[in-house]
Amino acid sequence: MMAARHRYLGLEMDRSDEEQLQRLNDWWRRNGPSLMLGAALALVVLAGWWGFGAWQERSAQMAAAAYSEFLQAERQQAEISELEQLGQRLLDDHGSSGYAVLTAMRLARHQMDTGAYQSAADTLGWLVENARERPTAELARLRQARALAQEDPEQAVGLLGSDVSRSFKAAYAELRGDLLVDLGRSAEAAEAYREALAVNGLAPQSRELVEIKLRAVESGA
């Protein structure tokens, strides 16, 4: 009786194992291909992430090397043509790096120092268009207006609209007033100086200077 019971249990276990195996095979036929595809895609994504990280690191190293080469040329007092070549190469190859901001600012200053005002304006214009942060773009636009003012004050005024963050509002308005004075538009210049004075937090020395300019314009009007 006991032996029969054991044989019965053994048959039940064999049948149960076979049923489980058959269910597993059926499940694998239904789901196996999609699981394999998912695993393959996961490996591709992981490999891509690793590859992107390595690419970012190499790109940062190359940008740092290019900026170092630009600074070395500066220290050696290279001709402006060489600085422009090195600087433009960095902007072209590594325009999304922080080194591009530093390079554009420094290159524009050298161009201003050599009287290449339009070139400086173009360099700063590139930074206005490509800067990631608004304060960087607004600083570049302010300097671009100063460069253009040397050759085309009217065009420079057009860069100094009121659509600017509070941090630069006074500086934009003051420079606009200065340019309008040069263009003989005293009433508009006075309005620009008043706009600068209306900005809260204007430094005392800056406020005093703008007030002097405003009085001069009003007395000459």
C-alpha cells in the first residue's frame, strides 16, 4: 500500500514537473523574444551612456587644451590675427563649453584694443546668440553695444532696449543715454538717464555720475 502510494506521488510529481516545464516553455515562446530585445536595448543604452560620458570628458579636455593654447598666445603677445585664429577655432569646435565664453570675452577685448570694433562686435554677437545663461548674454550685448558705438552709434542704441534683467537695467539705460547724447537727441538721453536712476540698488558712485550727466543734458537742452 505504501509502495503504491509512493509510486502515485512520484507520478504526480513527474506530471507536475512536466506541466510546469510546459508552462515555462509556452511562456518563453510568448515573451522570450521581447525580453531578449529589451535586454539588448538596455545594453545599447548603457553602452551609449558610457560612451557619451567618455566623449564628454574627451571634449572637455580638448576645450581646456585649446583655451590653454589661446592664453599662451596672449602671454606671448601674439598678433591679433593669431589670437583670432585660435579663438575662432575654439568657438567653432567647443562652442558649448565654458571656455568659449571666456575666449569670446577676451578675444573681443583684444579686438577693441586694436581698433577692430566691428570684429569685436561680431565676436560678442556670437556670444549673445550662444550663451546658455541670460546674464552672460546680457553682458555680451552691453559690450557689443560699446564696440558698435565706435562706428555706428545708432545701431548700438538699437541693442540697448528695455527688455533686460534688473541687474543690467541701469547699465543699459546709462549707455543708451550716452549714445543718444552723441547723436544729439538730448530729450531721449535725459529720459534714459532717468530710467537708470529709477533702478533700485544703483551704487552711490554710479548714481552720482548719472545725475551729473542728467543735469548736463537738461541744462544744455
